[in-house]
Amino acid sequence: MPRVIFFETTNAAKAAEVATLFDRYGIKLVTKRPEHANLFARIREQSTLEALEGEDQGSLRRATRPPKMVNLERVLHRSTLIYEVFQSKEGTDKVGSFSHNVEGYLDLSRAKEGAFGFDSIFVVPGVDRTFHELKQAGFKQCARDHCVSDFIKEFLYRTQLGDWCWHPQEYKRPIELHRDPWAFFETNEYVNNPFAVQYGMVNLIKTVLNQGLFFRASENRRQNLYWFPGLNAGIPFTKKPKDPLHELIFFVHDMVHQAIPDLIYTGEADRISRFVYVTHRMLSEATTLVSADMYFADSVLRAGFKYDTIDNRRIYPLFKSMKSAGSFGDQKTLQDLLRANARFCLLGDSSGLKAFDPEKRN
């Protein structure tokens, strides 16, 4: 029998949105208190939309049609999730709450019929997208989502440890340091192909493994999300049910971040410190995209393996188009591509990548 969370709400749209976050953990969300069920917790959520000057705008459920509504340049979406967990992992009931705020602005010109609440008019400045647009793209993170995420990280544990679909490791504990990570790679047919050796990918994998890298079978969301190459938190197993090759490429991508690990946070939060950290992180991402998503993926395909979900990818098809202009096996071309991708990731300058375009190279 699945565990049940009683969500005290009369808002069916809100309940449906929150339910999707719990589904992956085998938790059933109900809006009527069940008489006979394995009730895990009771939760309720309060949301407000506030002008930063202090004028409370309420829930704004009909914000697209009020006669006197005007665009607000700075608003705060404030959410509080109040919970009561019955018989937590420590064996006691727990009562508490999580709160989060997301700052943005309202743009009534972007209103969409049928959108949830004020999602279609609340714009997140950093990405210039509304909550509704982010939801459609699969990236919505409103204040309520953050609260639910905190609840999941604090209280939900998987019935089985995280593992791969196509290359199961069957860990008994989240971390098993007696296991040798290289033992997996030296026998893996995808990794040990002649083109991966030619491209230098095998040596790169050995280099990061020699830094003491280990694998991680997460038992909860907190462990799965914890990602900090600079402190070597281990590489989590991430399921990719549709494609065995993509599952491994995704893992190798995470591994290669160890080649340029994140800077270790020391408490500074000023503008320059944030700029340096993000720049360093994006340089690592630029390098990883080239080495794992371009060169490693290409080596496996050249070795004759299938990439079933290649049409859903964005990075490798770009590399495939570039390759039609000539060989990418020499060191200078690799360096030029790394340099061009770094400029794109750090500065948004795509001129270096466009220089590899077949029409412009010939």
C-alpha cells in the first residue's frame, strides 16, 4: 500500500501540480482525509503575491482581468508549507514549516488563458520567462516548488537506493568505498572502444578517477541533489530508462566536471565573488560538453553502437554537423573547439563555433 499525504486544499490545480513532485517517490497525494490509509503526513500551503513596497496583492487568481490592476515592477511570491509528519524516521511525529520567496515582476501582456493562477504573468527576471513558460519547458521553480522540495529532502527516503537502469551496480549502501570505480570502466564496452582511446577520453577518465572519485547510490533527494566536485561528493547514479548510451554519457559528463572542479565556497557573497564562481563553473561546463557530449559520444557511435535518443539531444547533433567539414581527431582542432565553446558559454559569443560550420570552412 503506498504512503499517503493529505494535502489540505480546495485548489485542484495546485494539488495536481504538487502531486507530480511526490509521484516519483511513490507517495500518493489526496485532498480528502482518508479513513483507512497509511497516512504519512498532513500538509497545507499558503501563497501570497506581495508588492515589495508592502502592499499585499493576495493570491491574484483573477489577476488577468481586474479593472484597476497595473503592472508591478517588483513583486514577491511568498510560500509557506506547514507540515505534520507522522512517525518520522526518528520514530516521532514532527510539526514545522518551510518558507521560500521568489522575486519577479508582473507583465499582464503575457497573460495566457487557462494558465494556473498568476503563473502566466509572473516573470522571473534572471531568465525573462514567466512561471507558465518555465513550467512548459520543465523548469518551473516557484516558491511553492522550493517548499515542497525542502519537505522531500527532509523527510522522504527511497525504498530502493538509486541505481542505473542499463548498468545496475546494486549498491547496499549509498557509498561503498571498497568498490573500485575503474573496475566498471575497464570492462565497459562503450568506454573501451578504440576511438575513445584515440580521442584521449580513456586517459581523461583515468585522470579524474585517480583523484579519488567514487560512485554514489542516493537514498533520498538531498543526497541526489548534492553536487560539489570541489569537495568530491561522489558521482550519483542517474537513471535514463530510454537509452543505455545516454545513461553512460550523462554519467561521464558528471565525471569530467572533476577535471575542472568547482571552487570551494568560503562565505563571500559579494558581486565579484559570485562572478568568479559562476565563471569558473561555466568554464567547467564548457569543457565537459566538448569532452563528454561531443567527443565521447562520437567515439561510441564510430565504434558501431546505437544512440537511440540522439534526435532528442542538442549537443551531439551540433558536433556531427561540424564534423562534416573535416577531421576532429587532432589536438589543435580539439583546443580550438574547447576555446570556442568556452567563449560561447562565458560570453555568449558563438562566432568561434560558427567558424566550424561546413559552409564557412570550405
